[in-house]
Amino acid sequence: MDQDTLKALVGQAALAYVQPHSILGVGTGSTVNKFIEALAKAAIPLKGAVSSSEATTQLLQQAGIEVMDSSAVASLDWYIDGADEIDHQGFMVKGGGAALTREKIVADLADKFLCIADASKLVEVLGQFPLPVEVVPMSSAHIIRRFAALGGQATVRLAKDGQPLVTDNGMHIVDVRGLHITDPKAMEDLVSVWPGVVTVGIFAHHKASVCLLGSPEGVKTLTF
């Protein structure tokens, strides 16, 4: 099975975690898009959803699901999102779709995080995928130097027009290669306090509770 088929499988499997008449936290990315497609077809009645990006908001609204402002919701049972990497402890790297800040905000509202991913995202140690960091634009050069001191090679992510990509929050993304993240919580804590960092794409304090992993043998359920 190709990656697209695996993503559709886990998107469908995630429906088992959706409680009727609940408010759902919904992430961003190609795997989540498959979940939203499955959710629309299943027609599970929901009070609404809290979205992590403008792109997801548009898809949810097209599916007839009311999108609620995060400030109007005190808590969520589940946040459902993909990952660029997930390890065997449920720690993740996220932000390939540039929505990491809003993703982490919505994840913080939720009691549990359901990660939906294909088997290629499961790794022994985080860091093979470039670590995304959302930053205030004026801080980019200094943050790049800070990562260089840690042995990482950081660059500002560019949009298709060759200019720095601008997030939904008006910020830039720095992508960091060459890291070997053996202690995700410590790295998340370290980078989060650097001036100019809005959000680092390590989800250690907001790690997965469950991961549905699409593989050629079917959907595997990992519980952390």
C-alpha cells in the first residue's frame, strides 16, 4: 500500500475515538485531511471542532462541522493530529505544515492526543526530520546561531516565491537539521525559553496518548 492509502486507513480508524456530540480538536496536514474526509462521510453529530489552522478550518466548514474559537472552549477530550516523527515513548516532532503553534495550543486544551500517522513516521530517536521552530522574524539569525552551537544546521523556511514562509500567526519557520534529540523534554524546555522563539516543534510535554500507525499489515495501535 502507498502512503496515501495508509493515511486513509488511519484516518478511518480514528473515527472510533470520536464521541457523538463532543467538541473535537483537529490538527493539520495530509493525514488529518483524510480523517476529515472520513468524518464527513460518517456524519457523526458533533457540537463542533477547534481547528489548528486556516486550512483545516476551511475543510471542516466544507464538511459541515462548526469551527469554534479556542477561547470559547475550556477543554477537549481528544486532539487528533498527525506527526512528522513519533518515537516509542509517544514524543513527536511536528510543524512540517507550519501550524505547530496553533497545534500545540489546541493540544494543550485536550485531555488526550491521538496521533495518526503512517509507519514511516515511527523512529527510534527524534531528529531525522528537520525540527521546525516558529520564530519572530527579527530573531531568526540569532536563533540559527544558537542551534549551530548545539551542532544543528538551521535555515529559514522559504515559500514558493523564494521569500520566507509566513505562518498563520505572521511569523517565520526555522528548520533545524542534524539534531539527535535523545531527551525531547529537555530540548523542548531549552529552546522554548530562547528570546524570539514562539514555539518549538517538539511535542514532549504534549506527547501522544495513543498512536494509530498505518502499515502494510493494517492499523497498529500504540498506547503510551
